[in-house]
Amino acid sequence: MKILVTGGAGFIGSNAVNFFLEKGFEVNVVDDLSRGFKELVNQKAEFFEGSFGDKKVLDKALKGVEAVIHFGAFALVEESVENPQKYFKNNVINSVVLLEEMRKKGINKMVFSSSCSVYGEPEKVPITESHLLNPVSPYGETKKAFEKILELYFHSFKMNSICLRYFNPFGPNELHKPETHAIPNFIKAVLRKEKISVFGDGNQIRDFFFVEDLIKAHFLALEKIDEFGFEVFNVGSGSGHSVNETINAVFELTGKKTEIQFLPERKGDPKKLIADTKKIQENLGWKPETEFKQGLKKTIGFFENLSKD
């Protein structure tokens, strides 16, 4: 099977490209490199530089493709608050351009990279897929909006899609600029002997899980997509680790410590985010296989090798 991976030069996208190539898929990649890194793209994939909202790029990139794994999006919450128009244009309007080009070519399968940000401040945890959708940022609203568009495209045009609502994936290849995610920032600070900045008291609970497990969820979703037509699933560990606990695990695994600077709490930062993963376990047979510290160890190894280059 030939697939297109949008955002395939980014953190999760590049890991997905590697995984699907190993499974024997042919893989095309579209990425404009505004956030991604060409060096992360596996050379066995066919790379098309440009936006997933550019019809000319898509005309070439979608040739022979049977399904799309759609990671391409801007994903910085604070930036989305500062520039919501940029986020709605890229994450929603460009994504509709992609859908329309797929429809013209008779491609009717998409696995979409959604986010737990669609829930906003949770009323109770663990969070189930039936929880009220109440995003507190334009970024979260773009994910919610495109999920609804995919549902409409299924009912109107029989375009099948599965939306995976990620909680807090981490792992190798996480090279965002700027980096806003906790684990890579903690690891880099420790390796560089810099201060770790923590917003609030560090007791916030997050559902961290390893990127390789996340990619397996995409693979299983693609395998069963025609059975569901349209569906949404949470993807997470189903358990949580506090920020302080995570920092201490990084200290333990690196054998190094650094100063922790506690900053004022960020507005809109939920105290506790944990996924209820019963639905994806029952319907796709997915559950995370990588133990938290095992995943951390692999991630630390990636950043240690990077610092040697």
C-alpha cells in the first residue's frame, strides 16, 4: 500500500514514516520544512517539499496513494493565541484543500492527528471520548473543527477517517523550534547543565507515552478504518506522571542533576490530564507497550547522540 504522510519531517511524522516503511508500505512525504527537518525524513520515502494546502504539490504527492496519515499542523498553543488566523488557515483551511484533492483522486482514507486539547479543562479524569469538547485555545479549536469536517465528509462523500486524540507523546526526533514540550526540555536542560523551568508547583499530572506506541495506533487505525467509517479514539498511557516525578526520572537515568526554577502557573493549564483508553483497546486492540522509564531512556539516548554531533 502507498500512503502519504503530511508533516513527515516533524517529530511524530518522521517516526511514522520509519515505522510504515519497515512494515513494507510505500511512503510519500509532504512537509514545507517551516517546522520540520529534512534530515529526519527517511531516504526511502519520496519527499515533496511544500504545503499540504498547495494543490500543485498534492497533485504529485497523491499519485498512486491509497490513504493519508495527516500530521501536518501548527501545534504551539501560545502561538495560536497570538495568531489564531495563522492556525485556522493552516490547520483547517489547508486541511480542507487536502481533503478535496483526495476526493478528486478517489482517495477515501485518512488517519488524523488530533489532540486532547479538544477537551479543554477536563470535568473528570480519566477523560473519555464522550467528554464535552471545550477547547481553551485556537489550536484546540482547529483540531475540533477539522474532526467535525471529517465527520461531515464521511456522511457526505463516504470518505473514511479515524481521529486519534493524543495526550502527551514523547520520544526521539522531537526537535520543535521553539520546544514547548516538557520532556525534551527537561532532558536538554540536564544535558546542558541549565536550569529547568517549571510552571506551577510541578504536581500537574500528564499522560506521557512513547511515540513508537503512538505510531502503532496509526497503523492499527489504518488497518480497520473501513470497518468504522468515522471514529475518534483517545491515545495515551491511561495513567499519569507528575512533572516533578518526570524530572526526577530524567535525573536518575542521566545520573545528572540541575537546578529547578518554579515559575507562576500558566493560565488554562489543566491540573490533571489522563486518557481513558478503553475504547481504543476494545476496538483496535491497542495499548501502550513501552514502560515510561524505558521510553525515557531511549529519548535521552537520542538527545545525547545529538549533542555529540
